[in-house]
Amino acid sequence: MKNGFEYSAAKYKIKEKIKQGKKNYIIYPNGNFGITIKQTLKELDGNVEFCIDNKKYDGITVLNIQQAVDRGIGDCIILIASNNSNYYNEIRENIYKVFPKESILDLYSKSYELTEEDVDNCLLDLSEYLNEVKNQC
């Protein structure tokens, strides 16, 4: 489910990585926001190699963390796609313990600071999204 400003900020972060030539991603965890981010990556021509989720995994397209470690991440960027306050720290601690920080992009980081340009771009994305929803009504 797309959640206004947070979604716009996440989409902006992904767009910036794609502009830098980063096309391959791993989504963690594979919950509601993860599904939304997967769709967003498809729209932006990003590639989802697989998802990581320690609760629901099939060992093929959705791996648990240990399976992901065993498989390796190559040049992929792991996108933390959760803002669940109940598990916020746990989700991040689990992934940062086993993968290098430079391979992880936290889409819902509490410490991420937006510049004025970031805010303008997020507002533009939000405006475009609202127009899409308005046109569907």
C-alpha cells in the first residue's frame, strides 16, 4: 500500500540509485511495502533478483536471511522496505549483521535527512500519484 510522503521518499531514493546505474535489487522483508516497492522497481526498470523474509519464504524467489547469505548478493542493493514500528530495530539489526552497509538502502530510515530538493522531488512524485488516483476515479 502506498503511504504518501514515505512512499514518495522511498521512490525517490530508488530513482537516484537507478540513475547511478544500480539496476539489481533484493527486497527485505517481503511484506506489504515490499510488494509495493517490487511494483515500483518494475515501473522504473529495476530488477528484483529475489526477496528476503524470515517468516514466509520458499527458498527460490523468497529466501530467509541465511539462504540469502549462502546464495550471495553479487552487485545487488538490498532495499529495506518496512516501516513497521513493532519490528523496526529487529528488521535492521538482522540484515546489517550479515551484509555490508554499502549494499543496503533503508527506504524508511528514521535517520534519513531530506534536502529541500529531495522534498520538492517527493512532492512532485506525490502529486503525480494523486493525479493517477484522481484519473482512476
